[in-house]
Amino acid sequence: MNTTSAKRLALGYAAASAVALAATLGSATEVPEPVQTLENIAASIDATNDGVVAAAEHRDFTEVAFLSMDSDESYTIDGDEFFAWDMGFAHLADERGKASAYAQAKLDVFAVWDGDGDGVISSAEAREQALWEFTNADADGDGQVNARDLAIGSPTFATLLSFVWV
Ligand SMILES: [Ca+2]
Ligand SMILES: [Ca+2]
Ligand SMILES: [Ca+2]
């Protein structure tokens, strides 16, 4: 196992709570806010509005997110740029008194995306990690994922969600 694989697997600690969250997706009568946030994210990735996220949509979303994070236009994402970016989970972590745990989770996520550990996420690292996250989320291999798949199978979503889901 290489270092990158080891780091990727390290994010698996979030899986249990992500599964608990995912179990409510699409079944809860009253949609909890973290679930709604995740569903909103999936809907924003779903450019064709057909209710599923295809590999190309996931890749394009990652590219747009990368460019929007890269405020100094260096084509790399440093720690400050990464921490300034939020998908809507930060205030949920705050509300639940988990701000510091959430900050640690973001550090863990950054370390995974920075595959070579040089302190910045390159565009190649972002593409590679995004592809891996999609492939892992697409458990049945049909080339499409939904919010539930992302909550369970995307290490980044699973990790960030684990600190806003109580
Ligand atoms: Ca779609
Ligand atoms: Ca940058
Ligand atoms: Ca790097």
C-alpha cells in the first residue's frame, strides 16, 4: 500500500455516521438540515437536472470548485484557500458545538487531496482524488451517483458530514 492509499483509507473513520445519515436520505418525513444540505450539493452537481450525478458532472463540478477556491489564481490550492471554502457544513458544525472537530476533519481532508504532501493541492491531484471519490461512491458501477452514494462512498463528504450529523 502506498502513502496515498493509506491516507485515503484513513478517512474511513467517518463511514459509520455517514451510513446513519444516508439511511435517512429519501426516507425521512422531516428532512434534517445536513441531509438537505447534501441533497442541495448533489443537485448543484447534477447539471442535467435528471436527479443523478454522472461522472462528467462530478468531474466538471470539481474543476469549477477548484477554480473558485484558487483565489490567487496560482492553479494550486493552499491551506488558506481550502479553509476559506465551505459547502454549507461549517455553520452546521458550529451549531452543534463541533467547530474544532470539523476544523480537524478539514485538515484531514486537505491532507488526502494533497497526495504528494507538498502543502498544496495541484489540479492533477484534485482530478485524481475526485475520480477516486466518484468511483468509490459509485458502488454499483453504473456511472451515476446520488446524494446517498456520496454520503456513504465519497470519503470527503462522509468525513465532513460526520461532524454535522448528530
Ligand atoms: Ca445528471
Ligand atoms: Ca492558489
Ligand atoms: Ca500536492
